[in-house]
Amino acid sequence: MSSSTTAARYEDRRPIIAVTMGDPAGVGPEILVKALARQTMRRLCRPLVVGDARLIGEAVRVVGACLHVRAVQDPAEATYRPGGVDVLHQDLLHPTRLVRGRPTAEGGRAAFLCVRKAVELALAHQVEAVVTAPLSKEALHLAGYRYAGHTEILAELTGAENPTMLLVAGRMRVAHVSTHVSLREACDRVKRERVCQVIRLLHAACLRLGVTNPRIAVAGLNPHAGEAGLFGWEEEREIAPAVEEARRGGIEVDGPLPPDTVFAKAYGGMYDAVVAMYHDQGHIPVKLIGFRYDRRREQWRSVSGVNVTLGLPIVRTSVDHGTAFDLAGTGMASEESLVDAIRLAVNLCREPRTGRPREDGTSSQEKGHG
């Protein structure tokens, strides 16, 4: 077999990843361009940007990237050639109307329509995964889209009933029983069925990420994991029965464990992943690991970490940070989290344990996982 034939076959095996533009008033287009300018991204996948080609071109100018923007009207027209970025053009917002640095209805509408288009492509098997740049919840609401964030949009667009947020930063993996609800409501959502469902989804995700025998820890809700009922009853009535049910199903899982030590244990290697009971319980340790602030320069030195939505019929990953309106237009925003999100999406497009792309071109081990 000739080297050219081998190269062509390799190219064909790279997954096509739809990358959304995010809110154009934020740093989404800029970090997207900076990420796709890396040659390593082209070796991993075939990135198809979903957004307004004019705004992506403006981002290329802002960050000073050596990239040619190629607008296409259909995914089949994309060439994925080195030195260029293929944009599935959506006629959203002319650069002259772009107002950077604050949430606007126009930005919210653009971000939503890009996500909707990317999901349509994934459901039609025209792309193998969706990676989303950040959007603004306030801008979404200004545009009339009453969603709490990406997770809720994806659930409605795909028909998923119980999506689950997984955060990944290095070896720290944390799935959440609840996310964008009040703390009072989060306590009410700690139910046996939901906790067991999240354990199972997290176990399946770990297998797809190459963890052969995942060891999962489940955090308690209350201080000291309830201290035998002294500080709360959720551990005994809801969490412990869920852990036991998952254990009977063959999953290696411990809990409920005190929330103030379980994440340190996972970071130290005792566990491969943790189930958190609510948004901040899981987000704080992950962002403590992935975010690094430079006091001398008064700016972020590192903003890493990936948001994965489990429980969807498609693969979806995202950055683990917001729109950073204050950095929009400066070209200074870090693309590290987006690079990590693309890498993780590629890994999730592969068969568990083997690392091989699926033969049928689908992107999940089984329906509902990913």
C-alpha cells in the first residue's frame, strides 16, 4: 500500500467535530480560532465550525492567526485543509453590528442558533461530536430563550430526559446529580433513582475514556456525610441505597463519603471519579485544579477543564468557563479549555478500551450515554 493511500485512509478516520462559535460578544470566536490554529488539532480531527464566517474572519484578525476562513453551505463541501478553517456559514450577525463585552439579544440568538444547528448535524450523523464555545445565560434570556444553559438546551433539542453534567480536569472527573437549580431545590433532588442513574452514567463515561475498572466515589450531601443522621437523613435514606444498588449491578463504588475529603482522595488517586450532589460541590474542586491566576500580571495563567454532557444520544463537550466578556476583542483569552474539550470529544468518539473509531460511524457505546 502506498504512503499516499495510507495517509488518505488515516484522514478519513479522523472524526468530524462540530465546534460552535459561542456568543460572538464574548471570547468564543477568538479561542476557537486560536485552538484550530494548532496543528495538533488537525491531526486529531476534522473540525467544522458552526457560526457566521464573517465573525470568524474578524476573530482571525483580532488574534493574528494565520488561517484562511472558508465558508461552506453544506458539511460535504468542507475540505479540512491545513492552514484553513471550514465554517458552516450561518447568516447571523454582521461584524459591524457586533457589540463586544456585554450580553445582547443578538449575541444570545446567534449562540443558540449555532448550538441548534450543531445538534441537528449530530443527530443526522453528519458529525460525530459537538463541542461548544461559551454562551451567556443572560444573553439567551434577552433573545427570548428561557434556558438555564447549554445542558437544558441540549436536553430539549435531543429529547433527553435526564442529562448529567460531567466535569473533567486532568485526572479529576466529577458528575453532578443536579446543576443549575437553587441550593434548596438541589437538596430536594437528591433521590435514590437519580443518584443511581448518575453513578451508572459516570461509570459508562469512564469506560469510554479508557478507565478499565473505574473506581467511583459518591459524595454525601451534608457535613460529614450526615454523621449517621445527626446532620441530615439524605445519606441514609437516598444516597446509601443508590450506592448499594449500583454495587449490586457490578460497579465498584463507595459512599456516601464526607464531601470535604472525597475530592482530595480522588485527586490523590484513590478514586477515578466522583459523584457530586449539586453544582458548587462539584465545580469548586474541579476549577481549583484547572484554573490558575497570576497575581503579578492580574490575569488568568491557565483556564483548563472540560464540561461533558452525559445522557444524550450524541457526544457533547464544552469549555469549563464563561464568555469572559471583559477579554473579548483583546485576543488574550486562553484556548486551553477548548483544546481540551476537542481532545476529549475525539476520545469519546472511540470504542471503550480499544481506542478505535466505531465501525458504524456512531459516537456512543449505547443509546443514552455520552
